[in-house]
Amino acid sequence: MLPFGKENGSMTHIDTKIQHYIAPGRRVHLAGIGGVSMNPLAEVLHSMGLIVQGSDQSSSPAVERLQKMGVSIHIGHTAEDIDGAEFLIRTAAIHDDNPEIAAAHEKGIPVFERAEAWGAIMQQYENAVCIAGTHGKTTTTSMTTHIFMAAQADPTVMIGGTLPMLHSGYRVGKGDTIILESCEYCNSFLHFFPTVAVVLNVEADHLDFFKDLDDIKRSFRRFAELVPEDGRIVVNADDPGAMDALKGLPMFTFGCEQRANCQAQGLAWNRGRPSFDVVIDGQLYTHLSLRVAGQHNIYNALAAAAAAYVLGIPARAVRQGLEGFFGAGRRFELLGHCNGADVFDDYAHHPAELRALLEMAKTLGYRRVICAFQPHTYTRTKALFDDFVRELQLADVAVLTDIYAAREQNTVGISSKDLVERIPGSVYCPSLEDAAAALRRIAGPGDLVLTVGAGDIFTVGKMLVKA
């Protein structure tokens, strides 16, 4: 295997050598073992015969479940936690100043990122379906899971959210397929070994890491180039960014507008929910009546159907899986009711996601759409400021909370107040409690209230429905 940036046929993997360590009997320490992708990673490694230990800042049901499986877990982080470990895997939230990581470096114990571990693991599977894109990844990965479960393929799954069918964001199966949500941030997905690479869309995002849109396109192209000659690259024909990034590569396309291998035809709507034929290379593959609303979910469903098709999944499983899909956690998820209004929560944190959500919401027949939005990271808000201003005006009323910092410090001098000054009729709320109080004043019978963002804005919706 050649290092990142060197060519080996069509392969451009990052060489991390973690493959040498993932073997039965090896002892591994997972720092942040209770995390959303670390927890299933621990279970998969345990099932492969490795001796798994770990640590996390606090206990949780996920931690307790692993402990019942025989995994030794320490609450808190100390240098002594790594005793006996031959290598470490860490979550992205744990940095070099962590006592465990510092101790590992001092002792010469290799430290790997979780994406590197997932990349090594997927090499154990005949089929690795890796779903990438600026947005839509979680929903499409969930839809694909529904299809493969309907086909009784017993897949292993890693999703960046909760799927009600699984009661979690992952499952460990015994089949020959692994399905993973694949994130471009920090080039994480370049550690992967996809046999089917799905690219939903390519737009400007994560500009705290990428230089610009062209840099993002280069990353997605490298991801697609990881697919071996006997694999498939599945791409949205209607997305200019994706088509430009992957120009010249062999593609199996899906779409509604441009000519594509997998197309939606005969589209009809019922209260925002689409029905359509899936036509592949001119032949009817199946008919779908989705339970989830919006144009964006047509694309998500087509992507999932296309990935299933290239792997020989029967059409009946595609229909059964997609028509039984009611959405992933925090993806237009009904929380309850307040003052006669319906309260939904959604993870949208990019302007294109906001547009898709608000345009869909406007088709559902509510009196007003009230959007409480929590911008996510200072750099994203600054870089995409005008786009956020434009899309938030689609709501009848916009309520803005302070920016969710996540991994950042406010070095760019941006505030939600700046957005409010540009959005007519919008309301600024410094705290989540203030936002909940404002929504109680504003919302009334027949309204749709949306709590939107990738941070902790969902707690506002929970405050409302408990009132």
C-alpha cells in the first residue's frame, strides 16, 4: 500500500499500518469508547477476537452494555488506563494532550484514529458500501440499511445517528456486507476501502479544514478512486459538484432531472410525501411510496436503491425496505406538541440542508413554519453567512440561538445577532431556555415548530413538549 498522494492504479489510500494490529488476541485500548462510532467499533473488534479495553469521561448505557460483554472500561482518563495495550484507537474529540494519548506517545505505543480502524475492518467484508456527501449521509445510510435488512443480508452497519429499527446507530451482523456513513471532514473517508462508493452531493462545507470547494472536490474524487476495478461508484447526476468532482470516472448515476442510470419517473405527491417509479436503464425496477417527505428524500431513496441494485439486491427488498422507512433520529423527527402546534426536530446545519427542510415543511399544509435554528461552528457560519440569511427567510418566523461552538473558538468574530440583523422578523435568543420561552409565545394551533441544528438545539423541542 502506498502513502496518501501516491498513485497505485486507481487506489489512493492513506497508509496507516493499523491492519497489522487488528488480529485475534491483540489488546487494544479505545479512548472515548462510549462514543457514537467508538461503541460499535469496540463491539466489532471484540467479536473479531481482540482483547478490548477502554475509557470514557462518563458512564452511559453504551458503556454499561460493553462492560456486560466483558470489556474492561475505566471512567475518566489517566495514563495508567492504557496498561497492557498494544495499540490505541481514539475518537476525534480526544487530542494529544489527553493523559492516555500522551502516555502512549511516551511509551511508543501506536495511536490510530477511529476512521483508520473502520477502514481496516471493512477489508474483512466482501461488500463495503460507503455513503458520502455534504449532506444526506445519515438518511441514505439508514435507507440502505432498511433495504439490506429487508433482503435478509444481515449487514454490519455504522450510522452517524439513531435508526429506530436498530434502536441505535449501528448493528454488528454476520453477512458479507458492511454499510458505513462516510464523512469527508479531515479526509476521514480516505482511510476507507469502499467496494461501492456513493456520492450524494459535493458543496462547500468544513471550511475550517478544506481550503475551498475545489479542495473538497479533490477529496471526494480521491474517495471515489479508492473503489477497485470490480467495484462501483454511485453518483447523483443532478448535483453539479459531485459530477464535476468525479468527471471522467466510471459512474452508475441516479437522479430526477438529468439522464441517469437510475431515475425517478411518474412523480406524484401526497402531503409532501412522494411516490414514483424507479427506472433503471430504461426498465421499471420498482415503485416507491415514501413515508418521508421532501424532494431531497427522493434523491436519498434513489441513492440507496442504486447501491442495492449494483449489489444484486432484489427489487422487492428495495420496495419493502424503503416503504418501511420512517426516518432516522433527528431527521424531521416528531417530538410532540405545544400550544396546538406540532414540534419536529432536525439535524440540518448546512444551508442546502436548511433549504431542503424548509421547502419540504412548506408543502405540509401548516398555518406557519416556525424555525428555531442553532448555527453550528463559527467558521461555517462565517463562510456561508449569506446562504444562511437567504435560506432562513423561507421560514415564516426564524428564531436564532447562539452559535454552537463544537470544536472551535470564536476567532472570526461572528454571532447569531449578525444573522438576525439581516433576517426580517427574526428573533434572537441568547440561551436555549430563552428560545423555548420565545417559541411558547409565538407558536399556536396549526403551526409547525422546527428545532434545527447539529448541536443541542433538540433540547429546546423537548422543553416545549414537556410544558
